[in-house]
Amino acid sequence: MTGETAKPARLVACPTCGAAAAYDPANPWRPFCSERCRSIDLGAWASESYRIPLREGDPDAPSPGEEGGPAGGPNTPGS
Ligand SMILES: [Zn+2]
């Protein structure tokens, strides 16, 4: 009996959120506190390199109010 089983995990500050994260083999996300924080950190440097634009308010997207169909369009044959 070594008495090492109750050894407290070393705590470090999570680089993403600053929360205490266990720097221990039991924590696969070390030195982050969670998978989410690890993903955020990886995504942060990735976005700085690639700058993936967010497609909010895409001008090419059809508006829900313009789905009425061609009623008397410019191509309507007259006479
Ligand atoms: Zn965190």
C-alpha cells in the first residue's frame, strides 16, 4: 500500500475559460477543462488562419415572401 491512490490531481487554469482543469491522465482534454474548451481553442487559431465567413443574411438566398411564382413576369407573351 503506497498511499498514493488519493493523490490530488494537479490543477491548471484552462487556457480557454480559465477554469481549474485537472492536469491528470484521467483528463483527456488536459490542459483544458473539457472537450468543448479544447475544440474552442483549436477553432480559434484555425479561424484566424482560414477566416470561414458566416453565411448570415445571404443575398442569394430566396426570401420566404417571394415564393409566389411568376405571375405576369417580364417573359409573359402579350397579344
Ligand atoms: Zn475550459
